[in-house]
Amino acid sequence: MGLIAELTHRCPLSCAYCSNPLELERASAELDTATWLDVLDQAAALGVLHVHFTGGEPMARKDLTQLVRRAAELQLYTNLITSGVLLDDRAMDALMAAGIDHIQLSLQDIEPEAGDRSGGLKGGHAKKLAAAERIRAAGLPLTLNFVIHRGNADRTAQMLDLGEALGATRIEIAHTQYYGWGLLNRAALLPTFAQLESATAAVEAARARFGARIAVDYVVPDYFAARPKACMGGWGRRFINVSPSGKALPCHAAETLPGFAFPSVREVSLADIWTGAEAFQRFRGVEGAPEACRSCERVEIDWGGCRCQAFALAGDATRIDPACALSPDHALMRQAIEAADFDAPLTPRLIRR
Ligand code: FES
């Protein structure tokens, strides 16, 4: 269904909750333009419907417009996931001329001081607000994304107000997903249960107020859940994620799993990867779910949860996702919540320009 084109790990921001891998890929390792164009051609031939240009900051790639244009020519739905800090008038015009369909803009907070501190970029918040204006002025629907953590969860209601004031048609309130840098900084980022309840209430109130005018998506933290999420809609079922250097992955964190050889799009076609690569087959479908999950009535809903989280927390990707209350490892979630500490040191994501 979808190609997640991780064009680069370079980013002007340094958010401590970033889910990029700790081993960020350098610019010199990135796929060149011709290879990305070929990947887009192959994706369309394979039946992919939409392309999500992401990163890092995908606008750090000078050939972004060229890639968007090719995807649009192939009639792929194009979505740009961006921090917006590089989205000036010229870039906006170029993206529109190339045929961009949708832009998802991230905001760190509701006002400049907290937003700039969280993103690690002075002036970043103001640039984002200007980017929101440009997206609307260009006639595209505005989707805003706020990542929630302990440091900003208390302002969830104001984030929704800001989204309304900026003219968003969709607002995503997404609690931090604890992968990569987010997992490294988990102790300082996990909200309290009271914060979670209050953020959830703010979302429900906004949904009631907005009605059909503004859609509000809400992503809750696994750590407070009783059942796991269907990570990526199931391993190797809906998405191919291509890393900046060209590795084809079933999800953005798959490279953290030991014992896998992920094929490169430099060497293997997307079609062969999708249908034949062992790495894509390993956890696919009911047969690929943890054994104990296969007879569960929810197996075709959550597919046994997240393999990367099972490995990161329980040390074994074949175990039940600890987010599931039926998992023997579920106590790890509670222990993490109990160990949360707002004063724990934060390691900002490394910046690779
Ligand atoms: Fe890899 Fe969930 S992030 S399966």
C-alpha cells in the first residue's frame, strides 16, 4: 500500500523523542537521485498507492522536488512529512508545481520558547507557524502533528486550540513512540498517568467541539495500554520502508533486530523484496506472530504487536509485545513507568547536516 521513503537522516532539529535509529546514516551513504527515481518507478509497478517522503528532514534533500514530481507523474499519492523549518516560499512553490498532494507539519509545542527548546533550533517554532500559513495559502489541507511527552503533555488542549487557529483540517496528537532516541530518553519523556488522562480528556473535548470540521487522531503510549498496536499494520503487510542508504525494511526500527539481512534496493528489486525476501516473510501474517498469539481472537487485529519493541524490551523479537497485558513481560511496562524521572538527563538526537 505504501512506500515510506526515508530520504535522509539529516535534520536541522535535534528532538530527544526522535524515533530514528541511534546509528544515523551520513549524507555520503544516501541513495542518489537516479536510484530513488527508479525505486518510485518500481513502487508504482508493484501497486503501491502512496509515498511518504520522510527522514530526518526530507527537505534537506536537494532533489526532493524532482522525486515528488516523478511520484506525481506515476499517480502515486504524495505525502511530505516535515518539520517545516526549510519550507520557505520558494520551496512551497516548487513542491506545488511538482504536484505534492499533502504535507504533514510537525510542531513541538504551543509557543516559541518551549518549541525551540524541544526541537533544539532557535527560531524553529516561528518558521513552523509560517510554514503552516504557506501550506494553507497554497490550498493544501493542513495536517499538524504534535508529539506528546512529559514536558508538554499538560498543554495538549492548547495544542488543539493552536491547530484550530492555524486552520488545520487534521491534528495528530501522538504520544512519543519509544524507539531510537525516544527509547534512550524514555525515563525523562514518559508522561504520568494523570497527564495521560488529562491529554485524553483534551482530545475527547476537542473532538466533540470540532465535529467533522477537524479530524483529531490520537496515538496513545504503548506503556499504558492493555493490548498492543498493530505496528505498521502488521509486519510486511502494508508498507516498505526504504532507509536513506537503500535498505528495504518492514518498519523503521527493523535494523535494530539481530540476525536479519535486509536487502538493498541498490541490488534487489522491490518486487523481489516484497515477495521473496526472508526478512519480510519472517513475521508476516498469523504464521509470523508469536506462537502464543496465533490462537488469540485479536491476532488479525494486532498481529502480535511490535517485534522491535519485543526485542528492545524483552530481548527477543519472537516474544509477545510487552504492551499486551497477556504478555509475561508486561511488567516491564509498569517498571518503566515507575522509573520515569523528569529530571533524567536528555540526550538530544545528533544533528547531521
Ligand atoms: Fe518494528 Fe514495530 S517498529 S515491528
